[in-house]
Amino acid sequence: MHYTYILYSFGLDRFYKGSTQNMAERLKYHNGGYEKSTKSGVPWQLMWVAEKPNKSEAQKLEFKLKNLSRHRLIDFMNKYSESIAEGANDLFRDM
């Protein structure tokens, strides 16, 4: 299985979209400051995740998410709220 995910940095007030085969390890990698593009936003919170059958499908969804505006990204997460990480619903109501 592969995953497409959305992270959020409260410090930067920014979303990050990505895909991976191991969600737990990838989140540790982001929050460990090892990723150049997310280092300045540590800590990142997992906001949304979708399981996909293969890498290709996960990357296709990641590409689509990266092309959404902030408003449309939040609408997307609300629409597919079954994939919202626990505790993230309250944050979206305030945005």
C-alpha cells in the first residue's frame, strides 16, 4: 500500500502534500527536520491521509492536491473527511 497525505504546520500556517509507502516513518522524517522543504515548519501535524493500492495512484492524487488552492484543499479534506486524521476536524472549522 501507498499513502497520499496532507500535513499542516501551525508555525508557518502552511499545508504540505506528499506520498509515501510508510506513513509513520515519513512523518518522523518530516518532523525530524531531515526534509529541506519542511524543515522550517517543524512540527508538522498529519491532517489527512488516503490509502492507495500502488505508488502511481498515490502520486497522481498528490499531484492533484498540489495544484489546489488553500481554500479548495480545505474543501477537499472536508468532503473526504473519512480520511481526516483524528482531531483535525476542529481545525478545519476555524479556517
